Amino acid sequence: MIEVSHFTKRFGEFIAVDDLSFTIDRGETFGFIGPNGAGKSTTIRFLATLLRPTSGEGRIAGHSVVEEPMAVRKVVGFMPDDFGVYDGMKVWEFLDFFAVAYEIPRDRRRTIIGQVLDLLDLTHKKDDYVNGLSKGMKQRLCLAKTLVHDPPVLILDEPASGLDPRARLEMKALLNELRRMGKTILVSSHILSELADFCTSIGIIERGRLLAAGSIQEIQRRLRSHRVLRARVSDESADRAASILRDHLSIRSVESFDHSITAEFEGDDDDMARLLRTLVTAGVGIVSFAEEELSLEEVFMMITKGVVN
């Protein structure tokens, strides 16, 4: 659905983005991760047809970003990281303005605006003036205008920026709902813990270069040569559980502290299930048993460590 091929953008002698390539499949939510100045917004502005590349190409829903910008704009909903509202306009008038811009016929606009207001839980605000809305409500309104032409692709630049904790949770719920509706979403953020909750894949960019792209699980496996299991057992079972794990062929090493056990594991999911069955059959009191995954913050730090240093 979104293809970026060898995108490079220079500003004079400064290289903002250097030979960037990645693909986002239909229905994916792709988290675009990187610090301020990494090249996220430059890439997003290129995909939104607001910035011409120095070299390279992008395609969205089969349309060339460079050669067919108007066709791209019809299939993309773009939410910038910073946007203005029009003083003196009511919420419904603001949405109607953008509906007219997208050439939605008059007889359909009222229904579409009502549906978008309902989806974004803004119906009760439709007659309020936009300049009187809270920051969180303005973010919702910007997302609403992004959806007014029902685009299959959404490009969202820091949609939760500046929101309080409650508003960020509400924004995350909205993005999850849009994913369930089948939208293909590219979303940038530096709040990594939030992206981990709803992204199906990520791309990590640093100093204009893409360092990694793929599902979080795939990237974790590239970073670790083994899997890590963590088990909590009842107090009387700790020594027995550690002994069983040390004798198992798929276990490389075992660390035990109190009634928590961490083990390096070389096996697949079936091996993990058999290992759990062995522990239960041996009478070990299992409180919890799961693979320990790296957090998105840990993934980011491990991948960017060599670049920053």
C-alpha cells in the first residue's frame, strides 16, 4: 500500500534523509520511530506530496507520489504534527470546509460529517467554536478532518503530541479502531511505549538512515541470538524447577532468584509448550510462564547505540 524507494532529501549540503526504502502492506499500522531531527517529518511530508525528493520515489495505493500527487491526495489522510484551526468556525463548519475541498457533494456532506463526528466522539461539540476546544479535542478534530473523505491510507505525524495522559489513551483507542476498520496507517511518535500497543510493524530511523524495519517480534529475533523465558513458581518448587530447566536440552543457562527463574532458550513454540508440560508433570507450582520480550524502548536503544556512539 505504501512503498518508499531510495528516498533522499538534501537541504543544501545537509542530508535530511539518505536512501530510505521500506514497504507498508495493506491494513498494517506502521510505527515510524526516531528522535527529533531523524528525518521522520521530512519523509512524511514527502509521502503527503508536500515535499519533492532530491531523488527516489514513493507510491501509495499504486500512485506515484512524485508524478501523481493529486491522485495520492485522494487516497491519503494526512495529520501534521502542527496544525491551525480557523477562529470563528464551528466544528461542523470546519469539517464542511474540508469536505468541500475534497469535492464531496453537498447532499452527502451532512451525513459524512455526522458519521465522522460520531466516530471521533465529537457530536456533542459540533456547534462549538474550534478555537475554544481543548488541545485533546483539537487533535480529535484534526483527525476527523483527516477522515472526512474516507481515505484508505492515513499518515499521522505525532498525533498524541502535547496531549495529557487521558487524551493520549483516547487517541490510542481511536487508532486501534481505525486499524480494525482496515485503514493502512503510518504513524510517527517518540512515545515508544504507546506505539508498541497498536503497531503491527515499525521502522527505526536515525540521522536520516533507516536502521531496521519489520514486526517488533522479527526485529527482536535479529537482536537476540536466543529466546528468554521467565517463570515464577511457588516457593517450594523453585529449586526443582531450576534443576529441571538446567537438564533440558533446549536451555542454555538458568538464573534463579527467590521464586523467579530466567532461562535462555533455544527452541520453538512447540518446544516451549513441551517444557511447560514437563514442569507441570513434575509437580512444579507454576505461577506464570512466558517468553520475555524486549520493550520497544530496549529495541530502539540496542539498534541506535552504534549510530549515536
